[in-house]
Amino acid sequence: MARPDKWDLRLLGLARHVAQWSKDPSTQVGAVIADKKHRVLSLGFNGFARGVSDLAERLENREVKYDMIIHAERNALLFANASVDGASVYVWPLLPCAQCAATLIQAGVAEVIAPAADAERAERWTAQINLARTMFTEASVSVVELDDFSGD
């Protein structure tokens, strides 16, 4: 299949939309898990656990925020009501971190699709993304980075 197809664009666009639900002031991330027939199995965005207050002092303090936040990919896995074995995960705006990669691999995800990260956005996450790529390769999880995804 040539990439991207209409379903890649639709589902990555949905991940971009879901990312807007995050209250994180610096990086809003969205994830969509879809089966082989492009049916949405789950959605997730980065945020605090249910019932935990989204206080500005927590969200604006990177160290505190990182200790409290649940990443979009993990939220999508937690809310999935069906097996994600063999599924595709669409992530906006960049590839998962190493911990999310490990969790996705363990859950049986077969493919990860994300926009190719622009240099500015990816700079802070370069080491994590590179480690995630290595893990995905070793676990035979396909990674598709779309160079020309505008989302419009």
C-alpha cells in the first residue's frame, strides 16, 4: 500500500484533533488505535489521571508534570475495550517515547504511524524517539513517519 492513504490521513487527523483535548501547555499529544479494517478501537490524549486536578502549577512545572501525566498512547491502551493485538496506532504530533513504545509493543501493536517530527519539536525528544525506533525495529513493529502530513 502506498503511504499515506486516505485512512492514514483520516486517523492521523483524528489523533491531531484528540490531542487538542490535552491541557498540557507545552505538548498536546493524541493517539488513535485502529484495527486492520480502520475501525477505531480507542482514543487517548496526554493528561492527568481521572479525578486529579489539572492545576496550572502542576502543568507548568515540567518535573511535576512528567511525574503525574499519563501519555496519550497509554491512555488509549487503558481505554481500549478490545484487544489491540495487530492494531495500528496513530500518534500526533511525534513518535512515542521509549516507555510508551515498550507498552505498545507489549500490548501487541503491529504498526505506529506519526508525522515526521519537525526539528524544533523533536529536539527535546530526540533520544527518546531514537530509542523507541530501535525498540520498534527489534520487536518487528512497523513505523511509518509521514513527511507531508499537514492535517488540514
